[in-house]
Amino acid sequence: MGHENQTCNCKTREERVTAQTYETLLESNMWEAVALSPLDGRYAQIARKLLPYFSEYALVKNRVKVEVCWLEFLLETVDGCKILDEFDHLKIHEISSIYDQFDMDSFKRVKEIEKEINHDVKAVEKYVGEKLKTMGMNSLISFVHIGCTSEDITNCSYASMIKEALYEVWIPTAEKLIDSIQQMAIDYIDTPMLAHTHGQPATPTTVGKELCVYAYRLTNAICHIKSIKPCAKFNGATGNYAAISVAFPKENWPVLSKHFVEDYLGLNFNPVTTQIENHDYICHILDGIRHFNNVLRDFDLDMWLYISMEYFKQIAVKNEVGSSTMPHKVNPIRFENSESNIKMSNGICYVLSDELPRSRMQRDLSDSSLQRNIGLAFGYSLQAIEQTTSGLKRVEANKEKMLSDLENNWEVLAEPIQTMLRKYGKPDAYDQLKELTRGKQVTREILCEFIADLEILSREDEMQIFKLTPSNYYGLAPKIVEDQL
């Protein structure tokens, strides 16, 4: 019994110490030490960029905005309602201030109300009502949230948050990475490099061309994401404008709702829904981010391999440590970090895209918790993008190593030689070059002797072949870069 009490007391002391340490760290702003997620700690610089869009504060503020905009819309649009008609429209700007002046104290008040009534959207409605009361606009309180269901407010809020996060943070960051890749493609536009297919030496290319491939793919991925329009619905409890149509039967609510969503909120209108907006556009955006991530991961893998092959040299930073025990090392950690964060982002994107389209009949609440994680999908992707961008600043092409590898692989010229022979009607051209080069160390002399013995090539074509070297046999690679960039 005594032993059990000692164990219990010890555990209590441990919990108390942990709590004290936690509070001390919070007070000293040492978030990294106490954050459960690296986005809130180690990668906090990424979280700070997304807090205005995906934090709880951002969600509440956007909900307040939608409620306020809806009230303003009714005042400016609906006719034949005595209370609305009698409102002094010169005071509209005062209603706007409920959103414009929303701050942390406002947020705290909404959360106090939510704690009392246990409903997050109703808490926003009551908060707006309180503000109207302090303005002496008691007659308008009943019009806050009129004809709405919670999802009308929430789906519009998330659509605005996603749209703004995309165009103000994620896309600019992704485009900055593409700019870096494009600049490197231009810098190395005609730098020859031995290509590798199946990991084996293959027809040479240029560094610029291979970088251009990724710039092109990533650009296309962003263009696809930009083509997806964030949508919102505003049609009541089961999507039929039922309540608002009873209160205001003379109004064309589908038309008015479209006007509100598109002109007041700047979103695309979804005209046919259940109680919830179906989230299809969110899935398309997340699938688009996941595809971008996958292209970026392919790029990270290639850069990692090129560094390991010494085709790219890493620029050493004087005070940085590459290994705790091997002083010589400079590791490609930024490309590796990018890979890991891509996996995290993709996992969250996949779960959200897989689950959000499903809702039991007209509505269940599963999407509510899921949508609160959208910011994590953006955040881990942003961390990956920034790590790759940073990694590119630390590398430069190792031209000497690439030229050395090219000079040691003259067998890659078997392809143009057999292709030239085909031009002269040699059906066994491939087999001849296979016999000459496959699995063998080939030199310039061996190839020149083979060509000289052919006696079927024109003088012009013979000279064309003789001029080829592994370092200049890269076809139209520079032109491809010029045409694309």
C-alpha cells in the first residue's frame, strides 16, 4: 500500500514539473519545445504564413465576415420589408466595422459565447447581435443569420480561406521555386551531361534541358490548380431556400444567393447542394497540390542522385555541420527534408480528398473536423517547397565531373551512328552497333575505325559523324529550353 502511494505521489510530482516547464516555455515564446506538430514548432515560420488563413482565429473572423456581409446584402437588396426599408443606409459602414475591427478581444468574446452554448457558428451569430446592440441597431439583430444554416456560413468561410491562402501564399511560393529552376535552366542551357535511363549511361542531354522539364511540369501543375474555382452555396438547411422563401416569398432566392456569393464574397456559386457544399472543389485543389508535390518529389530525388553522382556540387557554409562525426560531409538535407514533408502533405491531402466528398444523406458532421486540417496540407507542402528552393541555392553544376563521365562513355554514340546507317538502308545497323559497343569499353578510335570501314556514307554524312562527341551529342536540348523559357 505504501509503495503504491509513493508511486502515485511520484507520478503527481512528474506531472507537476512537466506542467511548470510547459508554462515557462510558453511564457518565453519557446514554442518549438512544446509544440505537438513541427509546423507549430520547428517549422513555425511556415505556420506564421498560414495563420491568417487557417487558424481558429481566421475561421471565426471569416464567419463574422460572412454574417456581416449577409446582413449588408439583405439591407441593400431585399425590398418590401419594413425593418430593412427603414434602416438608414448611411450607417452601413458601422455594420462593416464589426468585421473590419475584429481583433483578439473579439475572438475571445466569441469563444466565451461558444463555451456557454456549445455551438461555434451560433456563437458568431450572437456576437454579431451583441455588436449591433451596442450600436443601437437592435431592430437588425433578428436579421443576423436569417434564412441561414451553419454550413452556409462555414462553407463560404472555408472557400475564402482556401482561395486567399492559395493566391497569397502557396502559389507565390511555388512560383518562386519555379523561377529558381528556370534561372538555373538558363544558366546551364548548353552544359552537357550524360543522361541515365534505368540508371545506365544513355544519350547525353544538357543540365538546362533536364531542369526545364521540371519547370514545365510544375508550371502546368500550378495552372491546373488555378483553373479550379473555390465554390460556395447559400441555400439554407437542406439546400432548398425553404425558410427564407417562406419569409420573403416574392424574392428570387437562387438569383439573389448567386449574387451574394459571387459579388459580395468573390466566390463561385454552387446552385445544387444538400445542407453542405459538396467539397468537390476542395478535393480537386488538394489533388492538384498532391500532384505538384509528387512532381517536386521527383525533382528532389533527381537532385539527390545528381549530388551523389557529383554532377552537382554542394556549396559549403562555413559554420554549418554536415555530420556529427564525419567533418568532411555536406549532406543534401534540404532535398531530403522536402521529400519527407511532401509525404506528410500528400497523406493529409489524400485523406481529405478521399473523405470530404462523402456525407450521410443531407448532412453529417464528419467534414467539420476534417476541414480543420486543410492548413496542414498547405503547410507541409510549403515547407517542402521552401526547402527545395533553399537547396537549389546551395548547389552548382560540376562541369568537370560531367565532362569526365561523357569522355568515358563514347558508346553512347552508337545510337546516332546506327541511325545514320538506317538512312542508307542498312537493316542490320542496330545489330552491328550492338556487337561493337554493348557491354564494352568504347573509345573514339574504335568508333572512328568502324566508320572509316563503312564506305557507304557520303562525305558530308561521314564528317557529321566524325564531329560527334559525347559532349556535343545532345540534339536540340538548348533550343527546347529557349522555346519554353
